[in-house]
Amino acid sequence: NSLTMKNRFSQIDVRAVVTNMRSLLLGMRVQNVYDINHKTYLIKLGQSGKEKRFIMIESGVRVHTTKYMRDKANIPSVFTLKLRKHVKGKKLNGVRQLGIDRVIDFTFGVDDGLL
């Protein structure tokens, strides 16, 4: 019997992560967005009286919350700069799974103009 690591999230994994994110992160504001590499991003969230949290997104593979900063690229990508422009300072108002797909929909800034 050998243990094997999962390479990708299943729809059930996504559902569990969404539930966890809702309980931990809703109402927190985006403090910054970083790229770790060409397909991995880190969104830093904060709120007065709460510990800072990060959302780690590896496109097509995994997404999860963490308390820890990761090493980031020295120069942010064009995509990261664009993302910062639109979500920095916005409140995370929604996290939901789209149907039974492995897709997560984040809603930012409902109070200050929906994104």
C-alpha cells in the first residue's frame, strides 16, 4: 500500500475550501496581490481585529487559505498589476462554487462598487 498525493482538487475539495473561506474571510479587505510564479497568485487580506490571511491560488490545480506569506516575484506581472488596480482595498463579499464545477467565484467590493 503506497500513499499517493492528489494532483488536483475534486469538486468536493472545492466545496470544502469555499465553506472554509466563507467562514474565515468574508468581510476582509484585499491589502495586496502577489504573483509567486506564472500560474500561482497570493491575495493578502486583512481586517481590523483579525489576523491577516492569504488566499493561495494555483491556476487549475489548487486554492486554499494560509496565514503565511510565500516568496514572491521581484517584479509583478502585468496580470498582477491589473488585479491590484481593481481589487486592492476592496472587501471580499462573496465566495461560491459555480454549480458542481471546480470553479470558485470571488465577489469583491459590493459596498464600494461591485467587481
